Amino acid sequence: MDEEYMEAVLDLVETIPAGQAMTYGGIALVVGTALGRGGPRQVGQVLSRAGAGVPWWRVVNAAGAPPRHQTSLAIERLRADGCPLVGDGTRVDLRAAAYQPR
């Protein structure tokens, strides 16, 4: 995996504040604008391979759902962060919680 891309993704994920979230696509857009490459799947690959040291649970899919293999842990951490969830508590309310980096 491209080290520069991986570092850019991890650096951006570290800036997502508690109580907010970003989508894989949103991260791909920001990093892709800076580096001219990558997409949502590459963001997911970075997080699955090297994301243990960053708040990975603040990264969700376009519907606001956390990674399937870590759903319970991610929802628990999102609740602890004070992140707004939809009524059934299974997804992030992206209208209220979407992080827009500067």
C-alpha cells in the first residue's frame, strides 16, 4: 500500500473530533484532492490494515453504518463519544454528526 496515502488517511482520521464522524467517501475526497488518487475502498483498506491507533469508529459508510465486523464496538465507542445516532441506535445521524475538515 502507498505509504503517503496511508499516512494522509490516518492523519485525517485523527482530526475527527469526538461526537462527529466522516464517511469513507468523504475521507477519500479530501485525501484524493490533495494526492490525486484513492477512493472509499482504499480508505477502508488503510483503516483495516493500519487504523488501530486512530479513532476508526468515527469512519462510517454513506448510510452512517460502522464496519460490519466491528459494529457493536464501534457503536459503543460512538455513544461514549456523544455522537448522534439515528432512532434505532444502529447508525450515525450524518446530518447532525458529519465532520467537514477545513
